[in-house]
Amino acid sequence: MKTIANIIRKGLSSYYPTGEVTALTRIIATELLGVSQMAFYLKDDIALTAEQEALLNDAVERLQKHEPIQYILGYSDFCGLRFKVTPATLIPRPETSELVEWVASEAIGNESILDIGTGSGCIAISLVHKLPQSRVTAWDISNEALAVAKENSKANNSNITFEQVDILASPPASEQFDIIVSNPPYIKEVEKELMEANVLDWEPHTALFVPDNDPLLFYRAIAEKATKMLRSGGKLYFEINRAYGAETIEMLSVLGYTNIELRKDFADNDRMIRVIRP
């Protein structure tokens, strides 16, 4: 184990904080190189094969460029499931799992559900597993993201209808849904300078950013179309920019939604909104 730890520490100590290097060492050793958890925690010396050494060196070089470890592994775990991720998809975030849990906790279990901006498919697929009697449709503008989502759906034995839809340009769907959920782009362009390189340089900008002068662009477009696509009493759930909770509530209220609830995430940030169509 010393050999692996020393190589990683030497390669990454000037790029990442000590705690992050420690976490990356465990992930690389156990998940990428296949070292057992026991050998890792006992700090056994491991004789690397040529293939393992090549994988280790490649991972260190990619991490030096701040590529996310999830892209290096090729997957990310979310809501107890494993999802393939590529630079065509966002990496699922823990706060998004809180949104999934909220939707599932309020569902009867046999709803028709639409996930807008599905990316890797993590929300849609997780909801299928939590609500197996529901019918789930997932939209995204990106063919590349949809291809990944379809792979994830198949790998996780999920029956989902995927469609390529540009929510800003397409008319409302003729079908009506009981639940619409979305984690749309919500980071303003001006916020780029505050972002870490592993997000800014690697994750898809079309799934991250909105114009500085219209931070609610996607929320408004989705909410307006949802007035036609949601059944009466249907619920609309959003993950939101923590800085725009009040503005998002006001916009939804103007559109006629009622029973508006704002929730905080585990870090005490305004992060999720649920509204009901009258």
C-alpha cells in the first residue's frame, strides 16, 4: 500500500488539500486498482501489475489536470445506484438526491412523471426504483447525454421513455403528467470565477450556466409549459440556485402556482422548491 500511497501523494500533494489526497488515494486504490478494503486499511504493500501501474499513473496525470475522479472511474454512485458519467453529463450531486427523496416521499406511487434535463438519467432512474409503478419520461437537449442516460437505464433495469427536447424552444407536450421534476442550469456566467477547475473545465457548460441577466431562464420556461403539462393538483419540483429562492417563489406565484414550499439542503442552503398546480 505504501507504494500506491506514495505515488499518489507525490503526484497530487501540490494540487489538492491533504484530506482530498487521502480520499482520492482510497478511491484509486480500491475502486480503480481493485485493492481490497482490508489491504488498503491495513496498509499492506501491494505489488502492482504493469496494467495497474499504468492505470495509477494515468489517473494521477488526469487528476493533475483537475479532471473529476468520477470521469476517471467512468461512474458515480447516486441514491444507492451506479451511473455511468462522461463529460457529456453532469456528475450527480448529493443535494440532488435530497430532491429525489422529496419527490418519492410525496408520491402515491403510480404517477406519470417527467424529468426535464435528465443528463445521466440519475433523477429519472432513481425515481423508477423508488416508485416502480410510476411511468417516467425523461427529456434532454443533448443527444450525447441521452445516450449515456439510456445506457444507465438499461444497466439499472429501468423502463423510461427518453426524448430529445429543447425546453426553451419546444411547445408544451400534449401529454399531461402528475409530477414534473427538474434540475436545470442555474449558475450565472459571472459565478464562473468562483468555481473549482474540476467543475468549470470538465462538466458540460450547457447543463450548468445561464445568462447573468436571466438567472431564472429555465425555471420560467419549464414552469410556463408546466401550466399546460401538469394535471390539476400536479406537482412541480425544482432544484434551485441557493441565491434565488425568493425570486423563484415570486415567479411561480405570478404564474398561478399554489402551496409553494422552499426547502434547504443538508448544507442549510435554499435548494429545492415544490409547487402545486391549482
